[in-house]
Amino acid sequence: SVPVIGQRFRGFLPVVVDVETAGFNAQTDALLEIACIPIVYDAQGQFVPGPAFHAHINPFEGANLDRRSLDSIGIDPFNPMRIAMAEDERTALRRIFKSVNEVRKQQHCTHAVLVGHNAHFDLGFLQAAIARSGTKNQNPF
């Protein structure tokens, strides 16, 4: 049988998270994209990336869009092709959280832990979006 992560990290599922934002202030600047990739074991017991969950997110009403940040990350929030696939924060987070929670349960984990190159920054934007969107109950982190 394929090993599960639950026994390895005291019930925590490591999830690599990256966000793209329209600035540096999680309270005022838009969360534009999020990607979450759980780390799981393969059949040989090696760490591998699990399924990737991703969303393009429409800026919340009244969100600040810092031009320098947008130029730096190369995202145009108003590009018609992006708008066609973008979701509001609530819809995107609920979908991603549901998927991460399914992997968490499959891996016999009680919680997910955010892993990232700038985890404090990513977590701040994620927490602000959770507060705005009322998705705290679905939050696996």
C-alpha cells in the first residue's frame, strides 16, 4: 500500500502555497492568484508533489491595485481572457480548500501546514482573504 503523510509530520499535511498580489498590504491590496500543491508520498515512499490547485481571483471590491506590483508580476486583472476564468475570493477559496481537505483526509492528516518561500507573506494574504470571504470553517491551514 502507498504510505500516507499523516504518520510522518504528526498529522500535518505540508502544502506549498504561492500567491500573486497587487501590492504588499494584505488588508488593502488584491489577492490575484493562488496555487496550492500538497506534498505526498509516491508508491516508493518518496516525497512528491500532489495534485495542484490553482485559481485566478478577481480583486475584491475596493481593493488597491498597485501599478508597480502589477507590472512586476505581469498580471493585468482586467485582461478579458483572465476575467473569463477568474473567480471571486469566496468561490476560489472554497474550491481550493475543499480539494486540499480531501487530500488531507486521504493522507490521514488533521491539519495542513503552509509551506512557501515567503510563507508569512502568503499566509497574511490568505488569512485576509479568508476573513473577507467568510471561509474560515473550510480553511485547512
